[in-house]
Amino acid sequence: MIESPLVARHAPALREAARSVGAVQIQNRGTIGGNIVNASPAGDTLPVLLAREARLHLATHARRRELPIGRFYTGYRQTALMPGELVTAVTLPPRPAGAHEFFYKVGTRQAQAISKVVVAIYLETGQERITEIRIAAGSVAPTVIRCPNTEACLRGAPLCDADAWERAAQAMSAEVRPIDDIRSTAAYRRLVSGNLIRRCARNFLPSR
């Protein structure tokens, strides 16, 4: 995925997420299916797939089915996989012109770090407004999550509305449900989650 021109063109945030997974040796041996089925709330590709509304193709020797990734995780490290099922493919909806996507990961260091917070943001624009937005986060709840309250602060807002972005940042800090663990504290994760919304806003707000 990292070197694929197709992924770079149609899912650039997914390529960035893949680049952040482990080291080169892990990237060369690992698969996106493994990252999905491992079901870690810190999985780097999962927020991107959730924000892009990916569909998982699941199969056994006897049957095939599709499932939106938003319905795949049923609890901490638990999935909707049936006995004998494998993830055979992942599909993403087409990305229209005027769409933007961003991937942000905060860890202890640049490489081989488990995420303290990982966020993906997908938005579509028209006439200088945000017509659609989907925000997903990992390492801040028992599973990867969508952030609908944060999205609501920005959906329909002018792209360069600093107040809307600030409301979204505050909503993000309130919406995530992190815990204290050996990698970080809940308070730090809430703070960082909001700050990543502010970081995304810099792509659209006038420079000061």
C-alpha cells in the first residue's frame, strides 16, 4: 500500500497510516487484514477505514458476505467474524473531487510506537463549505470510534470558520473515552484529541 500509486491517489490517508505501522520489516510482512482482525483500538489503519466507510468482504469455504467496518467491532478486541471467516478484501467508496483526508498519530516516538492517540479526518467541500465530514479515532475508547458530536460542529460550516473548528476541537476532547494506561493518561489523550482537530484546521484557516 505504501508504494501503490492507486492508494496514493484514492486513499492518501491510508498510505500515511500504513507508513506508521511498526518498522519496515513489519510493513513488508503485515497485511491490512491482519491490522483489521487484530482489533486493537490502537490499530493505525482503523480510523482511516472507519472515516472512509470501508466495507469488509468476509468469506468461509461455504459463504461470503460484506460488512461495514463500523459494525465489525463489537467490543474490546472483539469482532463480528464468524468461525472460519477470513477478511478477503476491503473496499472504499469513491472519493469525489474536492475531498480531503488527513491522518494524525501521536506516539512516544516516530517509529515502532503504539499510538497514544490516532485520528483520521475525511471531509468533502463545496462552495467553500464543509458538505460532509467523518472523524474517527483510536486509542481513546475500547474500539475505534466515530465522533458524531465533533462532526456536527463542522458539517455545513464554512471551511475557514475558526469558531466552528474551535467548537469541534472542544467537542472532540469531550467526546473521546480514553483510559489511563502505561502509554498515557486519559487527560493527555483528551487534550491531544482536541489539538489534532486544531492541527487539521490549519490546512484551511488563514495564516496569522
